[in-house]
Amino acid sequence: DFGPYLKSADNVVIKNGIIGKATHHGIHANDATGVTLQDLQIHDFDVAGIQLNGFDDITITDCDIGPSSSNIPVTGRYLHARTLLRRFGHLVDNYGDEELTFQGRETQTVREYVDELIAQMDMVYNHVINDYEYTEDDIDYDRWLKATDLFINPNENGYGDGGVVYGILLNSRGGAVMGFGNAPSQSTNAVIENVYIHDLAVSPLEKLKFKTNPLGGATRGPVADVFDMIKVSDKWGELDQVLEAKYIGTAYSDVQIVMSQFEESWYVLDHTCFDSGIIDWSVNGVPFVEETIHGGCNTDIQLHINKGVIGLRIDNVQGFEVNDINIHDLKNTGNLGHETICGAYTQGNAHQDPLITAGYTGTEGYGITITQSQGGSINNARIDNIETHYGHANGIALFKDSIVD
């Protein structure tokens, strides 16, 4: 969050350099004008090599983008926990002695719930940073198994578990985390020339939006960290299993609930949303009933829409030239989406436009996507080896209201 007043950059030149080891983007700009990116090598990023939102007059030339990160040891949930440490501290300082009892468990204080979460985080840190290997001989081995299930990336290749990875993303004003073409306004005047995008890989994990109040928001924590219904339930699948499911929780979900019940400051709570049905289920053991189950699909752990792997994405751009671009070896190993709650859907949630992409989209792969963009041209594009394990593999996808020569 860059705050309510954004002072954007203009007349920027970044050239002749190497940018690597980025946990989000190599280069990320909002509302910038007059930007030149030249002779750059950008690699080992988690989300995008370059993302420009709400721009005017940008040029990207002679750039080598890729590979994306393939050594991501933890899931997005660990990032959430690290990000929220100061808020957890506020919770403990002000409400640490308050008590809560989850169904089927012993009563614990707020401090004890937070301490357990931090203890599991510390074990993961010790394993990843200090190369410590926990064994059955360790006194805290059971805790380590829980920490592993909660935080360690299950992908054997170290691909990210988020919903998408890009080489270059050119977008209109605002974020691009929802559906294609979903951001407002337009960007103008882009030139991409002699650019090489390669070796991008992702393995999205779908999460469910879930709530029992049809008028409320998806169940989530302060930073839109989704309440992971599948992981915190003892069973999940068809409707009868959902109705029988009991809360077993994780150290993280316990603290999400505890914070929602005791914290009073909305500076701390922010996006937090837990309706009474979720609390009754997790704390009092009250089962769900069919009439109050409301959900959404096609989202990742940050409540962003899953889109797969994309070499170059152009959304809501007026006037663009793409010349001499080479895109190859893009891989998406993500599994099929869940059939629970949403069933066989065309629109997974309100932010997905089914006229652009229908159904679960976390399995997809694209060399280039162009959405709601006009006055553009593509010349001498080579796209090879787009690999998806369960979805479509597309060279160029021209979506909704686009005109390209």
C-alpha cells in the first residue's frame, strides 16, 4: 500500500544492469510517464520481471527477462505471518491474557496462540536459513510436522504457489490481481523491442472464498489473507462432507480467529472479516447448513484470481508496438481447480469476466495476452514451448475489444 497520495515518477531511465532475487517484481511502477528500460537482465523474481500500471510513454528494449524464481522454500502463508508480526505484537500487548476455547480443545490465552504460531515460524526459518533438518528425535518434531504442512512449499521444484507469474505486465491504472481487463482507466503508448522472455514457471494452489453471510465478504485476515477452509477442516469434498466438517485449525488460522474476536483497532484489523457462522463453527462446533454456505473459487491465498504463466500481458493499453520478441519455455504445473462449493462454474467469483476467461484459470499458459487494447501491432514474435500440465497452452490470446495489426 503506497498510501492515498501517490507521487509517481516521470522521465526515468534504467539501463545496463542486472536485477535479481526479487520476492515480488524486478521493476514495478504506478502512474509513471516517460520510462525507458534498456539493456537489462531481470531474473529470479516471484511475480513479474516488469510490471507497469497506469503509464504513458514507456519503452522496453534489449532486455532479457527470466528465469523466474525456482527456489521458493515457503508458501505465501509464511509471508502473511511475517508481515503481520507487528500486529500480532499489538494483539498480545493489549489482549494477551484473554482466553478462547476452540471446539474440542483446551482453553488457551491469546498470548499462547500467538506464541505457537511464532514457534512454528521460527522452526521454518531455522530449516530454510540455517539448513537445520528436524528428525523424530527432536522434542518438537510434532510441531515441525504442523509447521511443514502450514508453511513449506509443497512444489518439489520450488515454483511459487501464487496465482500467476509474468515476464512483462503492462496494465491500466491500479492493480492487475483480479481478472483480465479488470483494472480501470487506460495506459498509453508502449514500445517493446528486442526482448527475450524465458523460463518462467508457477504452480498455483487454489483456495476457496467462504462465508455464511451472503451479504458479507470472504472470510479473511488483515491483509486479505484468506481463511483456508480446506486446510483447517477435518474433511472437505462433497456437500455432505462440508456439512459434517469440524474445525481442526492451524496455528495461523487460530490467530486469525483470535484477532477477529479480541482486537478492536481497525488499523490492525484492516480487511479482517469473520462472520458469526464461521465463529460458531470453529469455536462452538456448530455445523454448517446448506442454506448458509456461500463461496467463491478461482482464487489464491491472497484472494487474487489465478491466471497461470504469462510471458507478456497487455491490458487496457492504447497504442503499443511489440517488435522482435522471443518467448519460450513457460511452464505451469498447477492442478485442476476444486469442484466443491462452486461446482462446474464459468465464473469463479465476481472479479472474473467469463466472457474473457471462463472456469478455473490457474492451469493456463500464454505466450502473449492482449485484453481491451487497441492501436497495437506485433511484428516478428517467436513463441515456443508453452507447457501446462492440466490447462490450455496458448501462443497469443486476443481477448475482448482488442485490435492488433
